[in-house]
Amino acid sequence: MPRPRRTLTLKLPDEFIELCRRDGVPPETVLRGFIADLCGITNYADDPRDDGYASHGSDERDMAYEYYERVGYPYWNR
């Protein structure tokens, strides 16, 4: 049985909004893509996801996790 979706309200800084606006990409798309890359969420053409989460590829997954690990998030509570 799938887990319930979580909703998070987050105030985004103007700099992030401006970056997205300049590049013509919705902020939700950027955040959803990063989350998918970080978590290794795949979206197959023959079995598409309905939530819009899809990794951009193996290199992007590696780089997202590298960033996460380099910041130290996995070690914050150890």
C-alpha cells in the first residue's frame, strides 16, 4: 500500500524564484526534479508515475546525492 503524500509549505527566497523565472522553469519543477534525483525516483514510459517525480538520469542522481552527502545531511543525527 503506498504511503500518503506529504505536503510541505516552504517560503522560497526571491533569488531562487528569480533564477527559475530567468530560465523559464517553474520552481516546483526544479524542486521535484532534485528530489527525484536525490531519491533515485524513476518514471518509466511503460509504467508512468502520476505524481510528476522523475529522475533526470544516473549522473544527476549521483550529483544530487554527492551534494546531499557533502553538506553532511546523512551525518547530522549520528
